[in-house]
Amino acid sequence: MKLKEKLNELKNKVTGGEKDSAKGHYLSAKEIRDISKANAKVMMALEKKKHRKADESEFVTEMKDNKNILEIENLHTYFFTDQGVVKAVNGVSFNIPKGSTVGIVGESGCGKSVTSMSVMRLLQGPQGQIYSGSIRFKSYDFKRDGEGNPIPVFNRKPNGKVLFEALKDKDGNAVLDKDGKPVRVPSQKTNESGMLMYEMEEKVFDIAQMPINEIHRIRGRQISMIFQEPMTSLNPVFTIGNQLDEVVFIHNPGATPEMAKRRSLEMLELVGIAAPERVYNAYPHELSGGMRQRVMISMALACDPRLIIADEPTTALDVTIQAQILDLLRDLKDRINGSIMLITHDLGIIAEMADYVVVMYAGRVIEQGTVSEIFHNPLHPYTIGLQKSKPTMDSNTDTLFNIPGNVPNPVNMPKHCFFKERCSKCIGKCSGDYPGMVQVSPTHYVACHLYGEENNDEN
Ligand SMILES: Nc1ncnc2c1ncn2[C@@H]1O[C@H](COP(=O)(O)OP(=O)(O)O)[C@@H](O)[C@H]1O
Ligand code: SF4
Ligand SMILES: [Mg+2]
């Protein structure tokens, strides 16, 4: 607990509650020195927490609502720079219900990617840190014995006793003991892809509290990420097959090279690659952009993830390929019975793919609801502006609507509504405190002073 108390003390020094380090003018050399000194202390403490050894009880928790697969609550993710603390994610809360697609939308720089990188714990330290908040994820993990090893599922006889079989070497010949008798071992069950089966259990982890060396239990295995530019995520010096097999090995203890190849080819086929053998043997540069994105998706799927995070998955692709990749994602989500967090700045994609929408602005959620609520009844002036700035087939102007003004400086956010300087619907109250989240339907929430006069409770 000592670490926790020290951390809280340091945090207050750096962020000084609502007071920000930068004061909206050019910083003097001394000010920069002071900021970096204070930052260094808090970064070190956060890094220490990240690399600590912790008992599972410190990060096992419970979901608030059992229907959700992911619950993000009051997440703050900061970058500690010499100019001050960049509050890239500044109190974000939203849920992803099991089996649904949640679209995260907002202008560039509003914190969408940083939110997803926080869930994956891929923030670049020591500058990038989860500062506070919870990320609860319902995982489906290997059950482990006292020594931390996964527990195999054995084939059993009708009377419940474990079935034994002859141990075979890699050429398929029976292994003999020193007396010349065949060595017999318990026979382990395999699934339909021929992978060895282990006992599984459901557990809720607070990802924000997990030490970094525990993240492999979730990252890539239960939550997979698909990035915008597949070329940067594939290693140019290894074949697609090498890279896919590696993923299979990491997540399937005891898999043989043959099993891994079979599973890799199966995955390539699943994502609609017609000549899986050829792609398996190819290098990334030999494939087109759309094909590489399919490979990335197959890699993300190699371990049946429960949640797929797709960060602008089609932005780098041309329009026809875009549609194919989105179809593929939708198809696969149903097949693996998973959920998707879909990040995009394109409202058209959201309308087509998402069940729920989260609208972000300057590191905060300003409105959220079902796709129909956000499209047919947008409430926040920013959401309304976003809708207007979307090109349509029947708009007869050739200039696009543009929300005037810029996002405030993330190092020095105002106390009042972050959208005030760009808002055409401002009222007197808007110069006061930041608006609380108001519930307008069981699923629709908005943070704006125009709504919920009576029930404007803090959320
Ligand atoms: N490594 C970093 N150092 C400092 N600031 C960063 C870093 N990465 C992101 N940011 C800041 O975090 C904010 C959110 O970025 P991001 O989540 O990438 O936006 P987007 O919504 O476009 O995905 C931006 O203001 C960006 O400048
Ligand atoms: S709170 Fe006020 S300034 Fe902010 S979006 Fe609503 S009306 Fe505009
Ligand atoms: Mg981004």
C-alpha cells in the first residue's frame, strides 16, 4: 500500500488537481526543468507499479453488469511531456455489451487510439501512462494448477477414468521404455482444429491494474487489435506463415509445427483468401493492401478473441476493398460470437456496422447511445456538427460543412465545456462548470448544459 500512497502524493504534485502545469504561454527553461523533474518522479512511480509483482487478487474484480464484455470507467490516460501533462483520455466511461459492435467516433486527436492502446496496455512508457480509472474485461482464460501451468482436458472412459495411449515420437513411432515396453501417457482431448484442449474459466480482470507481465494472458489471446496500416504491423523479413504460426504457438501450449500450419491455413481460408498456401509462403510486401489487412484479421482471429479492437481498419484501403473488409469483420464477429470496438472518424462506417456509438471530443465522451439514437436524434452540438460535415449523395452544395475552430490545448483544458469556443448554441451556464452526463433514455447519454435542467446530476 506504501507504493499506492506515494503515487497519489506525486500525482497531486504533477497535475495539481485541476490546475495544469502549462500556463498557456511559452515556457521558460526553468519552468520546463521543473515540469520534467516533477514528471520524472510520477512516471517512475507509475512504471514501478506497472512492473510490480502482484497477486492475482489485486487485479481480479467483478463486472458492474454481467451482460458486458468490457467496462471502461473514468479512465485517465496521460502523456508526461516537457510542455506539461497531455490529458489525452480525460475521464472516459463506456461499456461494450457482449456480442455487440460499439463504434467510437470523433475528430482526429480526440483520444480514440489512446483509449484503445490503454485497453491493450500498449502505451509507450514512461511518458504514456494510465493515470487512473478501471478497464474491466471478462476473460475466458486457462484454468491453472498451483504452479501456474494450464490443466489439460483428458479423454475419459465411460466409467470416468482417464484414457491412456502410447506416446509417439515425431515420426509417429511408439516410444519405448528401458524394458522395451511402449510408454503410455494420458490422452489429451483436441478440438475440431486439432489443438490440444485445456480447462478454461471465466474471470474478470481490471486491465488498468494488471502488472505488465500478466498482460499476455489477455493481449492477442482474448483481445486482438487490427491497426490502420497492416504493413507496419507485419514483420517484413518473415513469411506470413512464420508470423501466423508464431501466434498459434504462443496461444496454444503444446501445438506441433504441423498443428500450427493447419490452424494458420484454416485462418487464412476463413478470411476469404482463395490460395492460402501461396499467401502462407509469401512475404508481406508481395501482397496487396487489402490482402495484408485480411492477413492481419486472420492473425487477430487465430486465438478466437472475445473482443476485437479495430482502429480505423479500412482508412488506408480503397472503397471497394473497404466494403469487403467490413463485411468480413461483421461475418467473423458472428462466427466467433465476439464483440467489436470499432474506431473510426467515418460516420458512414459507424451507421453500417455499429449497434452502439460513443462520441468523443477532446479526451472525453460527450454523447453515447444506440446507433439509431445518435443518427436520428443527435443531441450534442458537436454530434450534430459531425453529422452535417458528412458528405451525402443528395447534398447539392460542393463545400462540406466544417465545424469552425479547434480543439483546446490538451495540456491546458478549460474548466467549462471543452466545446464552448466552437459551439453556436452556447447559453449562460456554459461558462460555468463542465456539464455532467445526462441520461435521456435508457441507452442515450449526453454531456451538455442544454439538456436535463432538473436531473443534471454529476456522472
Ligand atoms: N506519444 C504521445 N506523446 C504526447 N501526446 C500524445 C502521444 N500520443 C498521442 N498523444 C496525444 O493524445 C491525443 C489523442 O491522440 P489519439 O488517441 O491518437 O487521437 P485519435 O482520436 O485521432 O486516435 C492527441 O492530442 C495527441 O496529440
Ligand atoms: S454545454 Fe454549452 S457550450 Fe457545451 S456543447 Fe452544450 S451548449 Fe455548447
Ligand atoms: Mg487514431
